[in-house]
Amino acid sequence: MGRIKTTFIKTIARELFEKNADKFSEDFGNNKKEVDKLAYIKSKKQRNIVAGYLTSLKRQLAANANR
């Protein structure tokens, strides 16, 4: 079982994803760099959580597209 993401994390991630979906991929490292460029998040831990959530969103989209 994974960690439950807070509303703050989900809101930021969805806003970034809606505006810049083409910049994110299934690669966590790439997403981490893009989140750093696109959003001001003070905490490194929160930045990583947002990047991880974006990675999982992208993977879910890819899995649904293959169906």
C-alpha cells in the first residue's frame, strides 16, 4: 500500500499536468527537474512527492491508452 497524497499535492500536480502535460513523462528524474522549473515549492520532499504523483498519473494514462 502506498502513501495517501494530500489535497495540496494533488491540486498542484493536476494544475501542472493540465498546463504542461507534454513536458512530463514516466521518468521520475525528468519530472522532478520539470517541477523544479515550473513551480516554486520550498521543500525538496514536497517537490519529490509532486513529481512522483505526476509520474503515476502519466503511467495511468499510458496504461489506459493501451486498453
